[in-house]
Amino acid sequence: MATGTEPHLKSGQDSGGVRAATRAAISAAHLRTDRWWLAPAATAAGLFAFIVYSTWRAFANADYYAAPYVSPFYSPCLAENCEPMRSGPNWEIFGSWWGLSPALLILIFPLGFRLTCYYYRKAYYRGFWASPPACAVAEPHKKYSGETRFPLILQNIHRYFFYAAVPVAGILTYDTVLSFRDEHYEWGHMGLGTLVFLVNIVLIWAYTLSCHSCRHIVGGKLKHFSKHPVRYRMWQWVGKLNARHMLLAWASLVSVALADFYVYLIASGVFDDPRLF
């Protein structure tokens, strides 16, 4: 039965998207009067800047190691063409046949973890695809299939990327420990780069552990929290981090880029690492 709210479509007029026959007969695409487009535009700009920078650094294959610092983009280094790093994460799994940058072998794991992350999905869906552009702003696409078709159905492997991201974070922790050496590999020293690495690894772990998959792994499938007090307490801790997942996602994204850039500046000879002691 007609309700009087269905739009009257002309012959041949497309009924998809916001103009679909099931939508209310409102001429405006949305009723928001604020600058709702600023948030998705800023998100797209920030992500695009990181994509450009990380692509340049990943393919550069240079200036990623300056003792005792190794760029998080190149750790662990899995190819034979890696720069030798004393006590560093050199694992020559790929032989001399690998001629590309060794960063391409390891970045797939943290990149996959972030690409399939629930927050980042929201960020780039809105920022790049306008799906939807913002809250209370209908998306302009005529069809919507969610994440049920290729390639978006691959988002469902997010948990497995989490499993891969944990050991990568562990290796970056090892790199941070090694940063308490000087350029001659002597222990008991601390430079400005050590502080950069410390901040980065704290944010990396905070972002990784605030993941929704981590929260489900810790406290999921439990019918009675009272029977699992340890997991319940861990679930509470992860839940507190999860509430700041968006902030941690951006903070860790910036910190990992800054850590790489700092190593680049040292390795390329722009300045020497200031020693604190």
C-alpha cells in the first residue's frame, strides 16, 4: 500500500542508491548542514600521504640501517641482499634471486593487518569510496553487497593477519632493545633514536592489542566470566585499549613512519644521532 512517501520516478529514471523507490521522498540527499565532508577528506589525505611515503621507502632499498637502528619497514630483513646488521634481524630466507627491496617481503603482514582492521576499513571506505561518506549521509552507490564478494570478502582473514602482526611486533621490540647500543655495538647507551623507537613500539603494541580480534580471542566464547577471572581481567584491559582503537591506529601509523624517517635521516648522513648517555 502506498504511503505517500515513495518518490515518483519518471520513466527510465534509475532507482538505485539514495533515489531508490524504498527511500523516503526527500529531495535532499541528506539533511546535515555541518561540514561533514571534512572528516572523510582529512582521513583520505592522511592515508594517502602515508601510502605515498611508505611506497617510496619500501621500494627505495637504501638508507634503512644505521647502527644500531633499523627501519621498522625493513625488519626483519628476509633477503640475502639485506645490509648486514650485527645481532640484528637478518634472516636470509630468500636467496640471491630476490632482487627487489627486502621491505616488500615483510610489509605485507603489518599492511594486511591494518588494511583488514575494523577501524581502517571504516576510514578508507568513507575516505576513498564514499561508502558511506559520513554518518546520516547516504552513499551514492546504486548497489551494496557489503563484504560478501571478492575482494572485500578477504577482510574476513583479519584475525590471521593479527596472528602475523604479533610476532612482527615482537621483532620490533627486539630492535628497540638493540637501540640501547651505540654505533660500535657497545651496550649501555641511549640516543634520541632510542626514544623514537621506544615511543613507536609502545604505540605498535597498544594498537595491536586494542584490535577487535584480540579482544574476541581474549574473552570470546565465554559463557561465564566468573569461571575465568584471568581472561575476564585481560578482556577488561583489552577493552580499555579498544575504546581508543582509532586514536592508537593513527598514532602508531605516524610513529612507525617517523621511526623509519629518523633512520633514513641518520643513514643518509643528514645528521648524527644525538647521544643522551
